[in-house]
Amino acid sequence: MKEDISDMHDSGIIIETRDIVKTFGVVTALNKVNISVKRGEILGLIGENGSGKSTVTSIIAGIQPPTSGEMLYQGKPWKPSSMTDALAGGVGMIVQESGVIAGISIAENIVLGEIKKYGKLGLLTKKKMVADARDALLSIGIDDIDPALPAFTLDLQDRKIIEIARVWAKQPEVFVVDETTTAVSQRGRKILYDLMQRQKGAGKSVIFISHDIDEVIEHCSRLTVLRDGDVVQSLEKADFSLDTIKMLMIGRELKGDYYRSDYDGSYGESIALSARNLSGHGLDDVSLDSHEGEILGIGGMSHCGMHQLGKALFGVLKTSGSVMADGKKITNVATAMKKKIGYVSKDRDTEALILQAPIRDNIVSAGLNRIVKAGLFIFKKDEKAYSQKQVDDFQIKCSSDMQFVAQLSGGNKQKVVFGKWIGADSRIMILDCPTRGIDIGVKQAMYQLMYRLKKEGVSIIMISEELAELIGMSDRLLIMKDGRIAKEFARSPELSEAQIIDYMI
Ligand SMILES: Nc1ncnc2c1ncn2[C@@H]1O[C@H](COP(=O)(O)OP(=O)(O)OP(=O)(O)O)[C@@H](O)[C@H]1O
Ligand SMILES: [Mg+2]
């Protein structure tokens, strides 16, 4: 009896979903999902790529309506009509994909949804808006971004900071963070962790989505596991264990080695790609050689120049100095592709994929050489078989390979990018954060594939912000700082993250 009363007085639940169903045509993304979030907790939402995490949270945050089912927020029915409506009510979400409008100012992005409040944008109101935006940035500890500038002047990592400031400025009761920590810089990650703890400390709530098992264990108070649109389990902090969570994340036991297990670290003698004295776009006299059969890791802080280096090696960024592959100078993407260089970009939406096109077209766009049999003819049949193979190999979750990429979950989009270049018979693969947003099951498969390609003589240049992945996979590791290569490490069982960090900062 006593228990009942305390339950009635305060269940501690701030928001809950009841039998939420979401269908997209024939696809059932959510199948009667019940999730509840308590006050003062960081609820981790985990599950493999395509399990429904973004869909259910975007419904909670008003971005799309459910097909059926209901929600309760602070004990009352919750039916937000839009993201702005939800935010005004106290539920704000940092979305997985980019949520910033590049063509308008940073300030306008931060006050998005409230621009009306500023009336006609005369000089005075504009000043006020910029001041408000500056305050919003300061409240999350950012003082070096000028809100008066257009949003396109920021890189994608800093654009995420803008979204964080926008949501945080509304002091939400429920703060949803969807796979954001891998999209921001190290500084952004620290800000997010800090905000999540502040939220929890103030008795408010966080829904945190991540594939990174360490941060999930460190930050979450409780976990709810989704699998194929169903909630399969919830786990209290006391029951967190590495093995259990790994298993729940992908719905099966993770067998075999995660990274490669050898410490051989040898590679071919022939140079596959060489860069000499690259400068400009944040690079400062970078030279390197990558060899056949070598996994060359490149690490550093987010703004150390490593992402630009990847683009320069692929011929996207024009720098001074030279890049050579197979006796030819790489001056643009066309020459890079001719020399069988593949490139997986960190910014998958803007640089790597045509969202409003089918998976098949995206995959085939890099692998044309392989399916062009007689001169210029492309046989539809071959195209189909080729793209289906990539879909199967990477377990891309889709209704068919004719489904538009825009409709895929974040991780499945990333698999399309990976599949497109791997399948293209590339001899040199430049991979910039290739496993970002990928669940640990498929990640393991990607690592195994990289190792197999290495053994087949492919030269892999892996740029990454995950030190564990760099140490786990590289034959040789270059650490960059301020646009320069600061240190080189050879593969070794003794190599530790602490040793590397010294050279990064
Ligand atoms: N607009 C849409 N049209 C068709 N299907 C969709 C659409 N949005 C999502 N889906 C499908 O719903 C399912 C769940 O997707 P969701 O994005 O919620 O997964 P997720 O758990 O967030 O995965 P990830 O870890 O890869 O981000 C997927 O099969 C996805 O393809
Ligand atoms: Mg998602």
C-alpha cells in the first residue's frame, strides 16, 4: 500500500512513450516502443544500426509524428507539432545528421524558430539577436566563434556546436543527444559531457545515443536497448558490464578479435602513395609515404590538419607540394580515381553521398570500372549484382538497394560510403573516420576487412580520432599537431594512448 502511494506521488518519470509505432511504407521502424526517462538521469539508448534509436527520439522531440501510440510528458499527453514546438515545451534534441542551415548566420541558426521574436531585422534587433546568440555560445563555454558570421564559415564539427548552443539556450528538461560525440571535435565532446552532467545534477534528464561503449558506461545512469524496432531490455547501472552491453548493442555475442591480433607491423617495400611538402589549408610542410600492404594510421586533435590531409591526398584540396601515386601526380579527384585511390570522408552527407538517389547509384558511382565490361556499356544486371554484394557484405539495412540513401539510418549511410570505395577495387584507401556511427558488430567486420585488404597489398591510410582504433589497427602511426607531423610510432604491443597524447597536445 505504502509503495503504491509513493508511486502515485512521484514515479520520477518525466517523459514516456506508450506503444509507439512508426512505419515508412512497408518498413516498420518502431513496433510498439515503450521508453521512459526519469528525472535526474542520463538514459543511454543503444542498439545496432537501424534499430530505431533516431526514429523514436525524433518523435519525442517533435521532428516527426508517430504512426500510432502516445506519449506523456510531465504526466500530460505530449504531441509536439514540430521541433520548435517541442523545444519550447522543454524537449530539445541534437540530431545525428547536420541540423544547421549553412546559408544564414550563426546567430540566426542559434535563434532558429524564434526569429519572429526579433521582428523585422533592422539594425538594432539584429544586434540584439547576435548578442543573444553570443550569450548562448558563452553559456556552453564557447567564446571564439563570432555569431555574426555565416554558418558556412564553420566546419561541420563546429556547426554541431551551434546546434548544441541552440538547444541548450532553451534550458530543456529533456536533452536528447543523438550520436553527436563522434561528430564533434574533442572540445565539443568535453562540452557535451559537461552539459549532460549539469543536466543530471539539476534534476533534469538526458537521452544519450552512442555506439561508443566506454562513454556509454561512463556517463549513463541506465540503458534501454532497442532491437529491430522493439525495446528488448533495460539495464541499471549496477548491472553494467562490458560483455553484457556489447552483447545487447548488437544482439549477439561478439566472437573473435575486435582489432587485428598480430604485432607484426611489416608491410611492402613499394611506395603506393607519397606526399611531399604539402602546405596550405591548415597543413604545414607535410610529407609522408604510404606503402603497399600497410595500414598507416594518422591521428591527432580534430583541428590538427589530419582531415585536410586526407582531402589533399585525394586531390580535393589544392595545397602546395605534390602527391604522387603510381608514377603520376594527383592533381584532382579524377586522377586520384584513375590511380585507384578511394576516399571515405568524415562528412558523409555533404561530401560522400547523394542522399536523394538510391543506394545502388551511390555504390555504383565509384565502382564503374569494375562493371564496365565492353567499353562504355554498363549492364543493368551487373550493376544490380554488384551493388547487392556490397549491401550483403556490409549488412546494409534497407528494403532494397533501390531505396534512397536519405531514408537510411546514420550508420547504414556510412556503410554505403564504405561499400562504395571498398568495392571499387581501390589500391589505396584513404579512410577518414571510417567507423563513425557504426555499431560494434559491423565495426569489427570493417576492421577484419581492412586487415584482409592489407594482406592483399592494398595501402590503407586511416585517419581517426579514436586512439584505440589507431593503436589497434596501424602498422605505423603518424601523430599530427598544428598542421605538421609531430611524431611517428611503429606498431607495438607496448604503445599506449598516454604515450600518444603527449604528442597531440
Ligand atoms: N524516412 C524514412 N523512410 C524510410 N525508412 C526510414 C526512414 N527513416 C528511418 N527509416 C528506417 O527506420 C529504421 C530505423 O532507423 P533509425 O534511424 O531510427 O536507426 P538508428 O537506431 O538510429 O540507427 P543508427 O545507429 O545507424 O543511427 C531503419 O531501418 C531506417 O532505414
Ligand atoms: Mg540513428
